[in-house]
Amino acid sequence: MGMALVMLITLAQAQTNEKESSLPDFQGELREISLEELEGPYKKSTEETILELQRCIQIIGSKETTKDKKDLAFKNAIQMFIPGSTIQVSSGKKGAKVESYTVGEYLRRLRALNYQEVEITFDKVYMGSYRKGPDGKYYTTATFEQKFKGTTAAGTVYEDKTKKAVDVSMENTMDDVDKEVKWMVKLGNIKVLETKTPDKPIN
């Protein structure tokens, strides 16, 4: 077999393998993220992602929001999380346990709460510093307080304030808008740290 024929066969095989590959086109090596970037634009991006999640929660929980807006908020919220992530919930009821639900389950339960009116507000997000993991990703934890007020048709009011911690990672992800692989913020599990009802600590 001549050298030219071998090269043609090799080239054909390479083209076939390339077509069968499910990997995205090579985008170039991603550089390391500097400390200044982690504490600057990436930290800001993380805070904005959490604030956007909070807005989605308010929209989904509200009894005044239209179905279309709730559906869009549900879709946007799901996309912020790493698949398989969970969200913990707790209440101020005596003996209540902390329960964990998948993100989708949590949002569906939030949407179906049996109250005439629902008001959800949030306090400032507090960010930890990013650290690099052995897998090359960057990780941090953010905390915030979520205030809930639900009013039944009979006028009964339930209120609580829950302090929560959310795991955050910075991952190499294909951006659906730019069609490029870049560092993007992804949310992980959200844990309950403490729940209080008015004038009464619960957990």
C-alpha cells in the first residue's frame, strides 16, 4: 500500500470520527481565573445569579402572577442549578423537620401553596471566597435570609424567617447564547441553617 493511500485512509477515518463525536468544537484552552476576577466580576455574577433565583421564587410563589410568567420563572430557575441539586425547607411548626426536595419539586410545591396571599422577601446575600477544587472547578458558599408570609382565606397568617446557605460552583459550560465554552455560575444544594417564627427561634 503506497504512502499516499495510507494518508488518505487515515484522513477519512479522522473525518468519520469527527462527525460521530458528541463533543463541542474545540474552543481553545481556558485560562486560570485570577483572584482579582474571582473577587470582582465573578463574585458579582454569582450575586446576580442568586438574586435572579430569588426573583423567580417570588414570581412562582405569588398568587397574583400569571401562569405564563410562573412557567417562565420555573424554567429559568431550573437552568441555574446543577442537575440533581436539592433545596431544603423548614417551618416554624412545633416538631417540624427539615425536608429536602429536588429543585423541580420545591418549585412545584411553592407554586401550589394553599394560601390566599403569599409574600416572600429576601435579605442581603453574603458571599464567601471562591476556592479551587481538585477537579479544576471553583467553589464557594453564599448565605441569605428568606422571609415568608402566607395568609389563608380565613385571614390566618403564618410567618417565618429562614437562613439558608447555597453551594455555588464555577464550571466550564457551553453558553447557549454565545455558543462558547466559558466559566459560568451554577447553583447546587440549598440548605436550611436556621428557621424562626416571630419572637421564637425554631431550629
